[in-house]
Amino acid sequence: MKIAVLGYGTVGKGVDRIIRERVSGVEVARILELPDRLTDERMTSNFKEILGDDSIEVVVECMGGLEPAHTFIMDALAAGKSVVTSNKAVVAAYIDEFVRQANTTGACLLVEASVGGGIPWIASVEKVRRIDEVKSFYGIMNGTTNYIVDAMVKQGADFDDVLREAQELGYAERDPSADIDGIDVRNKTIISVGVAFNTACEKDIPTTGIRTLTKRDLDVLGEKGLSVKLLGRGVQADGGYAAAVEPVALPVRSLEANVPSNFNLISLDGTTVGPLKFYGQGAGMLPTGNAMVQDVLDFAAGRRPHYDFSRGLEWRPELLTSDYVYRTTAEVEGAEPFAEGMVVLRGLTAVQARQTFERAQEVDPSTFMAALSQED
Amino acid sequence: MKIAVLGYGTVGKGVDRIIRERVSGVEVARILELPDRLTDERMTSNFKEILGDDSIEVVVECMGGLEPAHTFIMDALAAGKSVVTSNKAVVAAYIDEFVRQANTTGACLLVEASVGGGIPWIASVEKVRRIDEVKSFYGIMNGTTNYIVDAMVKQGADFDDVLREAQELGYAERDPSADIDGIDVRNKTIISVGVAFNTACEKDIPTTGIRTLTKRDLDVLGEKGLSVKLLGRGVQADGGYAAAVEPVALPVRSLEANVPSNFNLISLDGTTVGPLKFYGQGAGMLPTGNAMVQDVLDFAAGRRPHYDFSRGLEWRPELLTSDYVYRTTAEVEGAEPFAEGMVVLRGLTAVQARQTFERAQEVDPSTFMAALSQED
């Protein structure tokens, strides 16, 4: 089977290398690159050449960013070519449009690498859904923020120092906002809602990152036997669904609390299989490349993931309700004391919790918030 | 697709129920049951009727035990019918013979449910192997012993009390030997070696259970920041492999140490994907039934797992070398003090550690041993 790779950065090189060294029966026949970087006879800077090549069955998009990735994916699907992508931003933004386009031509959208890097999360969710409903999912989906929190706990260091260290190690971007403000996890949560619940997810789900988390917060929660992780969560029931991205305070003896370094851990709850958890490298050239090549091999073996978002689940925030702790100098109406400098509000939806957080941040920009996991 | 179910106990009923309620395109057309229990028109007590029915493509063996399961599986494979089984004892004992027989007729042996219950372990290992070598695997593969150790830690109770409680809850058999002496994990380790390394595994790998573990051992190791779990392990390198089943002392902040109740957690290390971990219910009617139905659906979708054990890896115990702690009143030659009442021997293979354990047990039958995980 012949495929084309769009973009020859870290991930594109990883895909090319894994296929060359480890896979038979698949050939990277064309590579889309910038005009001044055409160093290989397979390379072209003209996407139309790839689109017009009928021998190419699958296009592997490794460019990142919204444009031109969005246009190229739409064009490939319209031309009946299936698309493998690790680009969570473009998939989260346009998944409905991609799914509709794919269904007009019978092409497939394969997004394993867009959530959880090398972890077989998307294919496992699809497999579970052959038998079960996925009732809910939640997980550590961002390695950078897990690295930061883990290092803060283990080194007793504060946020800014650890962020700087993560940037030096290449675990965090120079502009870390997509990671630490939860945008990256929001994209992965939106994609997971689509795959797990077969429904088009709201784009503006409540999203709170860990930018204001301090060493002191971890110490205070630690004394209560709690650790903090940034989680993406989704739940469905009775024709409705809810989803959110927020810091969650979990028991220190939970698996989530013990995920080290930049690893990810994503869980689901299925009707008959019960709880399943999947752990691994959420990013990196080889793990992400591996996930994309797995999608290519699945397609070659006849797997045809089909989403139509026909469930039409209703957005129902009350399905995701927790107690929330706030560390803020602002007044929080209705709150009870929780720990030194922290108060708790009982039974908020994630939407209400986010609104409360935003009001408190207007008074005290250093405000921190976390949902209390129900196991605590 | 028509299938037959052999045995209508807990697991057989689970498979029948899941297919009836949740799956289309698959029909449980025949059920093998004892002559005095034929309560359903699909039932027969004559296996030859099922063997001779050309419309049956897959036989789902849910009988347990070695015979007649072994004979029926061989006959089904010889007749070109693929076999799905959760029976780890029969698969571990006869996997070489089954694989040879399957390869003569093109039938498949599907063993997802034999390791890790509802956890998609076997299919994930196969998927990883499409691209990577599985360099090693290890895991909590027995829910009963995990339940016992977890309850001992959390309740501060001793082994016998917790075992009795587990028996009352149905988590442990009246004769608990297969679980607490590591036989069940040995079977699952032998199967995992076959699937992960494509090699026929030694049947008498070093196997030590947790029968002699005491609350005091957990307290002493706990003071060193260690927890104990019964692990099955396998490793391959440079044309050789090793495997063992033994208690392992792991850091209390490892994921393994925090696996609660009767859950399982199994890990592998792949060349490009890196470490992956899979967590879920390792037993039970619905999770095990789910795994068997997943195998049926995979087969229906064209998955044809093929093992030929052609690697011919050499048994090389030195590939699995650790430091071992012993709690014994026997003299252990070459040992250094480790903790109150415990000594440590450095750099033993699992085979040597087991021999040392057996010698110590001759003097002190209450001797306990654990490998020290390399992360500690």
C-alpha cells in the first residue's frame, strides 16, 4: 500500500523511519515539504501532486496547526483518500466537518495519535464500543502538565522553576499556554467524546489549567491525602453528555496520582467490561509515529472506523457534578472551610465551578481550583 | 456467523448473554452441556454433533480444566474450526500442540480471555508486535492475590483472615492453591511469553506465590517505602528469554503498588512505542465473557492471529536477575542485612532465588521471599 506523509518534522520523520525499518507492505511514496527543503526524491511542495496520485490510498498528516492542515485533510477525504493524523487541534476544531466529508466518499478518518500519543486509546475505545456503551472516560492526557506537577511534588519545587526546567528538556513549548491552560487536553477531550459517545462535542467545554497551582497547594492537599492532576473527563447518560478539563484532587494512592514524569493514563468505564485504563507515552517522535503507523496498518488490515455522530446527545452539564476546592482571597459565596487557605463548594457542575473560578480570578488572579474526585 | 459454546457455567452464560443482548451478526447456534442439564434447544451433550456441523465456524471453550477441554480444542482445530478460550490451564499446558494443529488447518487459536480477563492484553501485544519487538512484560495477573495483599495493607489484617474473607466473597476458591501458590500466574506468564516473544515457553519457570506473606513482612517493607505484589515477568534479548512468577517488592508510589482490590495491571516495553500498561478486571462473568466475544468479533472482522513459535529463543535465566530479600530463620549464605528480620542477596537469577527459597523453606517453612524491583 502506498501512502503520502504531509510534513517532515519530528513526527513525519518518525513515521517514515518506522515504516522503512519495521514494516513491510507499506511504502511512503510521497512526502509534502516546503519548497526549500526538498532533499529526497519522494518530496514535493505541491499537495495537488499527491491528491492527483491515484496510487496513494492514505495521507498521513504530520504538519500540525489549523491551516493548511484543515484544507488538505478535507481535500484528501473528498478525493477518497483516508487520512491519518496526530493533529489534535485541527481534529478537535473540524471533526464534524471531517466526519461528514469522509462519509460522502467512504474514506476514513484515523485519529489514534491525536490523543495519548503511543497509547492505543482511540482504537481501544472503538473496540469497546463494538459490545459496550462507554459510560464515561477520564484521564491524564497531557505529558507536559503531568511532568510539571510530578516534579513539583517530588522536588518540592514551585511551578515557574519546574516549567523552566521542562522547557529546557523540551517537554514544554516556549509558549506553554496550550499545555498549562488546558487547551491541549480540551482538544483531546473533544475528540474522545466524539469517538467514545459518537456525538459531536461542544467546543467550549469548561476548561481550567494548572497555571496557578503552587507548591503550597500541593502541600495543603497532600496533608489531606490528595494529589492534583489535570484531567479531561466525559460522561454520558440517558441521552445526554457532559465534558470538562480541570485540575482534579485525587487520593495519593490512586493510579492517577502515581503517574510519573510525562506519561499519560486514560480510563474508561464500559457496560460489561467495567473499568479499563491505558498508560504510556503521550508524545514523542517514536510513540506518536508508532500510533500513526498502527492506524495505517489497521487500515491496511481492513479496519474502517466510522463515525456519524448520529447519537445527537444533548449537552447536560449536571451529569458532571463534583465538590470543588478553591484557594483564593476572593469571597466565595456558600463555601465551607476545607483546609488552610482553601474552601470547598459542594455539588457544582463543571460549568458552575468554572464560572465561580472566573469570578474569583477577577479579584485574585492567583486563584486555584480543583474538583474533588469522588473516591477521596 | 454461527458459533458453539462449550460449557454453560458462569463464563459460558456470560458469552451467551453478551452476544444475545449486545452483538448482531453472531449467533450462539449450539451449546455443549452435561446430559442432565439440556434445558435449551441449542444444547447437546454430544461434542461430535458440534464438530460435524459445518455451519459452526468458531468454538468458544468455557469448560475449564485440562480434559476434555484439551481433546475438544484439538478436535475443533483439526476440523478447521477456530477456537476461542479463557482456559489458561489448558492453553499453558498445550499451547505448542494447539499452535501446530491450528497451523495444519488454517484455524486460529484466540486466547484473549486467558490472561487478564477483560483487559485487551493479548490483542494489544499482537498489535504492538506488528511494529515493535516486545522486549519485556510484567504484571499483576491474578485478582485473588492482589485482593489479599491489598486488603492486608489497607486493613492491617493477616493473610489467613483476608483469605477467608476472599473465599466468602467468592474472590478465592475453596482450594486457593492455584492462586496463592502462583500456578494461575505461571499459566498466564507462559501464554504471554508465547504471544509476546513468539516462542514456546518452558513449563517449569521459577514460581513462588504469596502463601507465606505476613502482615509483619508488609510492615517491614513498608517502612522502606516498598509494597509487595505477585508478578508474572518475561524478558527477551539477543536470542534468549527468561520468565518467572514471584513476589516483587515495588516502590509504594509505583502504579503496581496502587492497584486496588481484585484488579490486574499488565505492562510491556516495546521498541518504539515504549512502555504501555493495561488495567482492568482480570476475572468475572462479564469481563471474561466480553474478552471472549471480542475474540469472536475480531475473527469475524478478519483478524487471524498466527503463532508458529519459530523464534526458538533459548532459555537463559541470567536475563532475569534481581536482588532478593528473604525473611527466614534459616541461614542464607552470602546474605547481607536488609531490614528487621530480613536479609538481601544481590544479583540472583530468578532460578537461583527460587533454589535459595526452597533450601530455606526446608529449615523454616514460613520463609518469605521477594525480588526487589529495580526502581526501588
